[in-house]
Amino acid sequence: MTVRLHLDAPPTPGAACALPEAAVRHAQVRRVQPGSALELFDGSGRVWPATVLAVGRSALTVRVDAPLEVDRELARPVTLALGVPANERMDALVEKATELGVAAIQPLQTARSVLRLAGERAERRRAHWQAVAVAACEQCGRNRVPRIAPLLELSDWLAQLAPAAAHEQRLLLSLDAAAPPLARVDAGRALVSLSGPEGGLAPDEQAAALRSGFAAATLGARVLRADTAPLALLAWVALGGAPAPGG
């Protein structure tokens, strides 16, 4: 399997170039040797085939070929806005959501959030989650890296949302048994999904989301974990959004 490496800036085709330190460490872990084939990507959608020319203790020189446009994205962009789950479950959620094709993740703090972060600690955690997304792209073959947005209070995030537009569908994953089951999603519109942390969103938070253009829906009779529900929705969308049972 070809080793894929993410770069912060596009490489220069047709020339030998030294890779940055982070890419070198990853390549060393994968035990690349002179002559090994690589794929370099910068998150913009392009991929540069490359060949390893020389491997040193802390350096790696490659020859870069012309870029290719390789599209492995979903037919519609999906943003997951979610109450951050506790106990480091967010790392796995970011990894799996990236593999499934999420375009962006908006971490939120809500009334029932267990994990509380602010200031520098919040930014360090966001940067860590962004690195998890990059690593997942290297593994799964995506050439666009999803954006992990800064952590916000749910009320602040709702307040900054523009009015719902015709090209966007907003979906609130609800634990309310009275909410309708998830029906077919519109493949022609971007999707923004909102879900809560452990225990779900408080009633007043759900009401605020509905006023902001979200439509409530359930994912079935079973209660899914805070880190499972958005992934279940994303997998369903990635597979074509067939009608849910009873929908």
C-alpha cells in the first residue's frame, strides 16, 4: 500500500525536495526506502505522486511528479455539530467521521456537557483533533482534510448561524420519542447535523435549535451514545440516505 503523507503547503513538481519534519517522522515509521512510492497531499483535493530518493536519520528527499485531482468526497458536504463526549471518545469520533467523509466538525459545550474546556486548553484540544483528522486522511485516502472548528458554547454557535438557506438542510438528532424517524435526506443540499453530549440536549437547547431552522428526528428505538449517533447518521448519508425503517 502506497504511503500517504500530508503537507502544510503544496510541493514543487518536477524537482527533488526535502520533506518537513512531521512527514519525515511518519515516513520513518512506515519504513520507506529509496525507490518507495509516496502520495503527498495538502488537503486541497490534489495529490502529488512522489518517489523517495534518499532517506537519512532526520531527512527524506523525494522527487515530486505532477499533481492529480482525486475526488473521494461525499456528494454533499456534511457538518457534524455535537456536544463533545467525555473520556477521550472525541478522538475516535473525529477519526471515524473523517473516514466516513465529514466536511467539518463543530465541537460544542452544552448544559449537560461533562468535558469543560476554555482558552488555551480548548485550542490545544482542537489542534489535537485536527491532527487526528489529518492522520485519518492519510490512512483512508481522502485528499481534503475536514476542518475542526474552535470549541463554542451551543448558544453562541446558534446565535452566529445565518438564517437557514434553501441549499442547506439542518437536522437535530433527538432523544424525544415523539420526534419523527429519520427520513430520506436531500442529496442536493448541504447537511448540518446537531446532537448532544451524554444525556442529550436540554429542552431549552432543543427549542433554540428548532427556532434556528433545525428539524428534529430520531435514529430509531435504541439510545445511541453521544459519539455513536453522529457517526450513524454520517454512515447513512455516505451510503446514500435510504429511507430509515418506518420513514
